[in-house]
Amino acid sequence: MAGDWTAQPREAGPRRRAAQPGRLPAEVTGFVGRRRELTELAGLLANARLVTVTGPGGVGKSRLALRAAARATGAFPDGTWLVDVAPVQDPLLLGHAVLEALRLPHGTARPPLEVLTEQLAGRRPLLLLDGCEHLVEACAELADTLLRAVPGLRVLATSRAPLRAGGEHLYTVAPLPVGPVADGRPGPGTLPDAVQLFAERARAVLPSFTVTEANAEAVGLLCRRLDGIPLAVELAAGRLRALSVEQITARLDDRFRLLTGGARTALPRHQTMRTTIGWSHELCTVQERLLWARLSVFAGGFDLEAAEYVCAAEGIDAEDVLDLLSELVAKSVVLREDTAYGVRFRLLDTLREYGGTWLRAAGDEQRLLRRHRDWYLGVATWGEVEWFGPRQAETAERTGLAHTNLRAALEFCLSEPGEEQLALLMAGTLWFYWVGSGHLGEGRHWLDRALALAGEPTEARAKALWVTGYMATLQGDLPAARPALEECRRQALATGDDRALAYAVHRQGCAALIGDEPGRAAELFEEALWHYRTIGELNSNVLMAMLELGLAYVFQGDRESGELWFGQAREVCEEHGEQWAYAYVLYAMAFSHWMDGDVRPARVLARESVRLNHLFHDLLGIVLGIDLLALLETEPAGPDVPGDLHEARLLQGAAHRIWRTVGTPFLGSRFFFGPHRQCAERARAGLTEQEYEDCYAAGARLGLDAAVSRALGTGGSPGGPGPGPGPYSVPPAPAPAPVRNS
């Protein structure tokens, strides 16, 4: 997998380009056949801007599209990118999913489509939208809007139905050829594609399996009865663990008569697909079928602990889930995936849908959806607790792995009457993920929906209000932040909710700080810290209040008081192994050093702040640090070494691109805007107008990872390698605890 999609600036002339950006998954099984289809798709992609690959479920649309996209990579300087549409259930989140796939997290209050058109402007990428059938209208609107706004963009989609968007070219995928074997003598180049696919997948089960003259007719017959549908062929090959080819074919005959529940007007291969999956279902034990059905409530991947909690009871004991899950993996019903945090599992979408029909037929769907909701509410709750401590980075990654399931749980709460309070609680509890991992825009999406549905003054609503106000403040959206925080404060006073009062006052202080009222902000931070001490609260939010109070003093010219608060916050961070707030402490210290003229320590502190914030993908922390580092580049690096105005202006361009994904640049604050303004003034005074504009444009072409590398001095510069770390040293952030797979 390549890095950030805009990681490499475009180069003119015949110079050798860097590796193509893009995010296409590597193939883990062999690709069989489809030579003609790949050639035809390549021709379509060369001449059409929107190509939709259509066909029935299991026919291989995704594999074909991925292979075609990979082959076309060289024709798209800005990369080929996969967007998995299947897990996205809410059309309003489609834009967020595209931004996430492009590694352009959306934290601004602007519509995702607006951000996408801006970020893709002037680019030539290929976007692969995979699995669009359940969001056809939303995908059509997205494709139409982007194609009209971005002339260099091309879109390749897979869907069981056409998108019916303007300029769409359809390419229908047929099943694989099924026979007969040439001259009855199997050998290299003589096997029909369906038979070759069966043989390759069979060898994964029985390494000694091969198509011979003795079994060629039976294999060919089986593939014909499966209509050459790749998924059906692969499932059949998986049965060779227990059955011969002839036995599989005989059982297909039985299952055809048993499971013919499709519509009479449906294509025959649709009925065959259902029959094949139904037959695979019948080969499972009663408990395996039951687990299959219950696993269908998961959206995307899940781990063993989640499966045990959600799916156990009423027919399945918790201690039996592991063995049953292992059997479903062996039967190719469930996929096993290795991650840095242990083994995870996933149902193929078609098999998930099939399991869901059985779950609904059993009348057990609502109970399982509540169990699923409860588990992921627990994931959010434990994540919030674990966020304050040495496992923050791991917590961020684990929460990211659960993202699609968290979305599904939130959607259930918002669509099921009586669940609104839990929606408020879950969305509010996930503040650490929305804020600390660059998902401000999506977090506000869920909170706004939940607040609109549940107006009664509960603790959950109070928390949702201050979290909403907090995120709106970080986006620079003070007109939305202030009323939410004031409502939270009033409700807290009326209901005696001391915790909500502390958070409301704290976040009102943030709004005042960003609103250029440092004196008022200091008063509010002092009050909030008094409340926190009174109720015994100590977490990352409290640490942020400390350093924010320090910044309020620094903004008023009282650097000594500010440094005292920075020191206290830093000490608590180091004591508890806290890294996220620690990164902001370092930024605040760097800002203070800059205001006092201490350039070398300011540079080291700011770089470490950027590095740590990048670990969490905290866009606001990253961009604040990069903007400060841009200014510091204008300062002399030594007695006879002038500042690098070209590099400073380039970093400003890189920062501007990130600001556009966060919210209002510089949060609308003259204090936070100060470094940028001074940097721009110095660069304009020392560069030609052309240099001034060109350096900025070059920085704006950098993606997030490349921008961070550049800011840290590891990404090079127009005149050679970037500057190395200064002699001023800062103790590293507290080390995270070892990763545990529990």
C-alpha cells in the first residue's frame, strides 16, 4: 500500500517520478482468466470518465475492477484509490468515507463534497467505488458532482445496478467460461476459466488436487451447474475438505430443489448464487448456522471477544464461539485477518446478507442489534477511560478498527425509537476519537442528529452538548459552539450536574481563547480547574485546561505564569504516560519560547509536537505546529546561516491545505494567526513574487504525511536536505505500554 495520496509533489519534465500514490489492497489469491474483460475495461477507462461494472452478486465485479484499476495506475499521476462503499449505510456518510479512503479526514463544518472537490482540484486520480448497489443514488450524485468539478478525475464503480449518472458507461460482467476441457485432455492452457479457478482454490484445501482425465468431466459438470460464478466455485472448492467432486455435485442437486426461493423473474445465476450459499449454509451444523446468522449484525471486521459477547447465549455458549468461528473460517464463510492488534474476522458481504435473512426470519434481529450496540458502547466507554494513560495510541488504533461497527451502532440507536439517549451517550463518549484522530466533521454529524432527537435535559444530553461545543470551537465555528456550551451550562446548574458544569465552563474558556479574549478565557479556565479539583476529575481534558490557561497568560504577556501551568501539565503527562495532551503542551511551550525570542528550543519543541500529533492523526495539533515551524524557518539557523524563506513559504502552503480539512484557518484568532502573518510578511519581503507563489503552491500539493515529514526536517527542501534537529533536547513523550491482544 502506498502512502498519502498527495504525498509526492508533481514534477515537470522527464525527471523520474516517485512511486505512485494510491490505496489498492494487495491480492491474496490468484487471479484467473478475464483477459478479454481487462482489455475492454482498459479501453473504457481510457475513453470514458465514469465506468460502472455491473453483474450479479458473486460474479467477481470487485476483483475485476481492482485488477483493472491496478493495471491503469500508470495513467493516473495522482494514484488509484479504493473506496469500500459496502459498509457505509447512511448516504450522508458517503462523502466522509471517500475522504477517509483518500486519507483526507474531514474535520470542517463544510459539506464533504465541497471539501472533496477542493482537495481533488487539478488532480488526475482514479477513484474506485466498490459495492454501490445499496447507495446507488448517493453514489451517482457523488460521482456526477466530482466529475463535473474535477476534469482530471475518472471513476470506476462496481454495483449490481447502474448508477444512472450522466456519462456513465456500463460494463456487464458475465460468469467465467465453464467448458468443455479441450479435447478431454486437461493441461496448461486447456482448462476453462471456471475449472481453472476451481482447481486453484481446491489446491488451497487439498494441495495434491489436480484436474485429470479421470475427474475433468465431473469438475466441468460441477462448474457448469454453478454457472461459472466465481464465489460459487470457490465455495464449492472449499467443500473438498469433506466431500468428493461427485458428492458436491450430488448435494447441489438436492439443494437446488430445496432452496428455490428467488423471484421467478430473477436471472438464473441469481438463483444459483442463492442456492450455492444456501447449500453452504446447509453443510454447516445447527450451531454454525446460528452463529453465521448472528455474525451478520457486524459491519466490517470484528474480533473474537466481540463475537463472544454479541452472539453467545440462547443456543450458543460463550466458550463454544471460538470453535464455531474456526469452523466457519474453514468453510470459507468467515474471513480471518491478521492485524497488529490480533486476529480479526469478517463476513463477505453476500454471506453477511444471507445470514441476515435467517436472523430476521428467526425474529432475533432486534435482540442481536442491541447486543451489538451494547458491545460497541462498551468499546467507546473503555476507549474514553484508556485515553488517559500510556495506551492512548493503541486506543486510537483499536477505536479506528471498530469505526464501521461504531457507525452501525449509532445508526441503530438513532433509527430505533427509545434509543436516542444511548445515541447521545455513545456519540459524546467518543469525543476522544472524534477530536484526537481527526474526525471532527463526522463526530458533529452524529451529535447533531442525536441532539435533534432527544431534547430532554439528561446527563447524556449535557455531555453531548459540551462535546459538540468543543468540536465546533476546534473548527473555528464559534457561532455554533457558544449556544451549545451555554445550554450545557444552564442545564448543569438546573440539574446539579457538577461534572457537566466543569466541562461547559472549560469549553467556554476555549471559545473565549480562540475568540481573542484571553483575560476572559483565563477566568473561565481557573473556574473550570476549581470544579475539576472539587469533583476529583483528572484526565486529558483537565490537562488541556491547564495548558490552555497557560496560553491565556502567555497571550496576555505573562510568560512566567504561563510557563508554570505548562510545567504542571507536563509533569502530570509524564507521571501518567499521557501523550496526546503532552503534544499540545509542547506546542504551547514552543509558542511561548517563540514569543520570547528563543528560536532553537521553540523549533525542537514544535517538531516533537507535530510528530506526536501525527501518531494520533490529530489534524489541528499538526497544523498548528507546522505553521509555527514555518515561521521558525525564517529565523537564522546560526551566526552565518540565514533563515530559509523558501522552506518557510512551502510549509505555509502545506499548512493551508491541512487547515482546509480542519475548519476555519487559524480558528479565526489573531493570536493563533500571528505566526502565519509574520512568516508571510518575512517571506514576501525576501522572495520574488514568483518565488513567493511557487513555494506556497508546492507546499499545497503535499499530502499530510509528506507535509509532516517536511516539517520535521526529514523531507528535504528545494536546496537539499532539510535541517536536522537542533541541539536543544526535549524529553520524549511518555512511552506507551506494550500492545496486548486482550
